[in-house]
Amino acid sequence: MLLAVDVGNSHTVSGVFSQNTLLHKWRLKSDRDRTADELAMRYHALFQMAGLNKEQINGCIIASVVPTLESSWLTFTSEYFTNCSSPPLAVSHRTDTGITIKTKNPAEVGADRIVNAVAAWERFNTPLLVVDFGTAITFDCVSGNGEYLGGTIHPGIGISLDALAGRTAKLPRIDIDIPPKNAIGQTTAEAIRSGILHGFGGMIDRMVGILQKEIAPAGEDIHIIATGGMAHLIAPYSSSLAVIDPLLTLNGLLSIYQKNKSQP
């Protein structure tokens, strides 16, 4: 079995695969100060609840955008999962992923963005755009030749809501799971919900229109796929997000592990 881990700034998503089947998935808050021993205690409990034995894990792969947590995860997995056939694999621009990174400085590209691009490319094998709704909203562009071209980075929905509540005297922190009935909000909460949902939906469509011209300058069709915790909230307010895959990153990690597991 494979343990695949996506360590983000806000949340860590991990999953256990048997062959190509995802058996279990967990989404936990990312604590930058968490040690390897604390991770061991947490996952010992999760494995017990899921009826898993740590001896069943024979491979681990980690994509992290938090350097301190990457170190903790590598220590935890190498010491706790003793039946692994090779050391845990940490994804970076140097990892064999099957795509070429064409940015000016490949070392700057987040591991999660690489993994998402790999998963989307293997799914569509055409020019494509990945929109990931995480702490930041990222747009990642892949050419028809399987080249990672780069993308854009935007403040995320949670960050925007926190800024409204924290930097103003009277605007509350609200739940945006409740859809606005109208674009014109008649209460403060309705106005914020409309601004966030319609506003981010419009931003998505605008960026897709701009980026697809550079991804496919000859006018070829491109595939657009969304992932991340808040993708389902924005999709109804965007005409561009037809495909949402909440497991995109985990599936990308599985694919990269399979490419690298036979290598020393």
C-alpha cells in the first residue's frame, strides 16, 4: 500500500492507495510546528480507526509547500513505516514526473502545482489549465507537448474573508456555504457572499480567457480542471469550471510514485 501526502499551508490531505484504488483519505490542519513524533501519534490513531496496520504500507510519497513540515514528514515516514521498499519520496522539480518544467526557475514551482499538472496531463493529454483552490488560488498551464509553462497565483477565498473581517471594524467573518439569492446583497452578510462568490467566479472566467490564449495560441481547445477544498463553492458562479476533481493531487502523487518506485 502507498501513503500519499499533500502538505499545504492550511491543510494536509493524505490518502492510502492499494494498487490504483484510494482506500482512505484524511484532511487535517497543517501545523507548522508539528514534530515527527506528533505525526506518528496522529497517524497511529487514524490507522487504528481505519483498521490499517502500518506494516501494510510499503511506499510513501510527499508533496509539501511547507519546508519545516516536509522535514517532519520525511523523518516520520522513514522511521514509522519500516516495511517501505525505498525511502519516502519528496516531490520537487528534480523528480521524474513525465512532464517538462519550462519556467525560468523550476525550483520555485510548488510541489503541489507540479503534481496537479502531472495528474491533469495524464488524464487529458492535451493543452490544459488546472485551477487549485487552496490557501492561494493557482492557475497552472500545460502545453500540448506536456510542458509545464507556469501560471498565476491569487489570494485565496479564506485569506480574502479573513482580511475583510480582520482589517475592517464592522464586517463579520461569514459562512459562504449559503448561496446568495441575488447579486445585490440587502444585508452585510449577503453583500459579502455575493462579492466573494460572484467575484471569484468572474475572476476565474477572466483568467481562463487570458491564459488559454497563451497555452494554445493556435486556438486549440484546452481542458480546464479544478481541484481544492473550495472549488465546488465557486463552480456554480463560473462558466469555465466544468470538471472538478477533489482527488487530483492524490492521484498525481500515485502516478509520480509509480514512475519512480523502481529507481534507486
